[in-house]
Amino acid sequence: MTASRAQVVADVGALVRVGIAPLGGAQGHEATEIVSADLKRTGMISPVGADSGEYLASGEASDSGLTGKLVNKKTGAEEFSQTFTGTSRAAAHAFADAITKAVTGLPGFASSKMAFISGASGAKELYLGDIDGYNVHQITHDGVISASPSLSRDGTKLAYTSYKSGYPDIYLINLSSGSRTRIAYFPGINSGPSFSPDGSQIAMTLSKDGNPEIYTMPASGGGTTRITRTRGAETSPSWSPTGDRLVYSSDDRGNPQLFISSSSGVSEIDHLVTGNSYCTKPDWSPDGKLIAFTTRLSGQFQIGVYNVASRTGQLITTSGGEDPAWTCDSRHLVYSNNGHLYLLDTISKQSLPIELSVGGCGEPTVAP
């Protein structure tokens, strides 16, 4: 993959300069490189030499973790001193996230996991990996279509649509044990699962009562609650961070548009006027302020963002993109374009390719 496939423009705003002292210990060299790359990837921080910057990060890394601290050079105050456990790579990501939070106020996403679909094996299978493209491994080996993955916010469960039975059913995977359960297999369509913020419920599209409509059900399976009742088809539900509302796509008025309903299904439906006539695959940001979506202009898919407070939408890509998924900072998105995944800074509009060991990728989901 080359950066020429991504949309790249200049950063917006001053970057926080963080000096990185070479980390000591058996894994110090690798950990230093990981932390520097993670900080640069935020688009808000410039990692520099130890003699420069407003802050100084230092520490030691081993096979079993990392001990790191961050000092404010101007005041001399120690922002934090902490031990991060796990593999050296995981600990380095956690250290980078702590630095990001300390100097920007936003949560870091270097430790985040992502799931996605890839056709690299000859069938559309489910994959899981780190958000920087490392530790990617194949989850399903069914030789059939897998689609629409959704990670629970705590990263312990993964729901997705599979044609393993010959029909579109929804499965739930416990990522710790590897166990897989078919939880929605009603007659017709069972697709587009989306975890509630607390992981207890899943919203989905079912056609068991006629049209494809939005329903919710317990994540463990069981009875359903119908959310929508229209003449059109409703798809791609996404929960508000408070869990009381759902945004979804519906073609009830012609082209697919975005709508919001109560997650209990008893409120008035709110039509979102995004400024685009074709809107699908919405994803609600963790801070509740924005909704990313896929739109189509002149035959090409692009990414848009809707501001919930101002009730306005804007286009944030020009070189193509679809299937946006927010990171935990509500500033960055992972999206797909022509079989590749990218990380998009919605403020600077800069897209960076996520280097992966497999191709033909799409439909990313991110946690936490």
C-alpha cells in the first residue's frame, strides 16, 4: 500500500512537541519506536528528541511491561509515573495513550483493537488486529460470506453476520474463549449487529415480520423488541453513547437517509438533514457529538460527518471512502477505500494508510 492512495493535507493547529528519551531495558529500542509512531499517528503530537519539546517521556521496557513517566519541562512537574503491564508492544501502546491523554486531554487510541472483513483467503472472512496494523489474525475459516462485524466497547465480544448456515444469521464470538453462538436466525434477513454501549443489547436488521426493520435483543440471545415500522428497509443501526437512541439508515423516503429513534422504539423519528441525498452506515461518536456516515457523490462513496448539536453535515473525504468507525477520541475514524483501511483525522482531514498483512479489506469496527 502506498500513501498516494490516501487523502493527505496539512495538519491543522499547533502540534504538542513531546521529547522522547530512548527507553532503556531489553525492549527499549522497539518500544521507543512504537511510542513515537503512536504519538505521531494522533496528528496532535510531534515526537522529538529528548533535548526538545515541551514534555519529556522516559522509561524502561521489558518483555513483561514498561515503566514510564512524563515530565512537563516548563514547570518541572511530573505528569505521571506508571507501570504498564503486558507484552512490550501492548505496554508501549498504553504508555503512548497515557501521554496522549496527558498532553491533549483526549484519550489515546494506540491500544485499540479493530475487526474487519477481508477476502484475502478467497472468501470474506473475519479478522482481528491492532489499530496500527500489527497482530492481525483470521478469526473465521468458514469459506462463506462474513459481514458487518461489531466489537463490544470492552473489546471482549464480536458480533457479525455470516452465511455459514446458507442464510444471513447473526453470530456472537467470545474473544477470550473463542466460543461462537448463533443468536439471531429468524426466517429472512438477520444482519448488521451493533452492540449497545454497555454490551448488554444488540441492535440489528431483521425481516422476520416483513420489511427489513430495526430490532434490539439481548446480546446473549432471546426475545426481540421492534424499533421501526415503515414501508422501507432499515439498516446499519448504531447506538448513542448513552444507549437511549439509535441512528440508522432507511430508504422509506426514496434514497437511503439517516434517522434517529429511541432505542425503546416509542419516540418520534428524527430525520437527519445531512446535505446529502444518499446516506448509509452511520456510526455515533463516543462523545455523542458527531455521527459519521457513508455518502455517495457522482458514483463515488465518501465519508461525511453530521454534527448533532448544529444539525449540519459536512464531507470530510474527497478521494473516496466508506464504512467509517470512530476511535475512542471521537476525532479519528477508521474507514475503507478500494480494499484498504485508513485512519482519518476529522479535524485536519488527513488520512493515513493502515499497513496490513492482508488485502481486500473493508467494514472496520473499532474498540474501545
